[in-house]
Amino acid sequence: MADFEAQAAISKAREAASLASYDIQKLPEDSVERQALHNLLTAVDSLVAAVDSDDAG
């Protein structure tokens, strides 16, 4: 059961990151906010991938 809950949380995190990515793309290309949010999203994606690989192993 814990595995199912972990997979559901990972799926939810990926969905939220995807929605955030879409919103970030709407910001002006040269804005500091867009770059900062992009960097933060990259970090979140890396953390999700790390948790997913730990869960799979």
C-alpha cells in the first residue's frame, strides 16, 4: 500500500510541475522571475526523479 501512495504522490508532483512549467512559459522570456522559476522547477524535477528512482529500487 505504501508503494501505491508513493507512486500517487510522485504522479501528483509531476502533474503539478507540468502545470507550473506551462505557467512559467507565459512569463516574458527575459524576466528574472521566469529564470528563477525555471531554475526552481528544474530542481523540483530532479528531486522527483530521485525519489522515483529510490522508490523503484
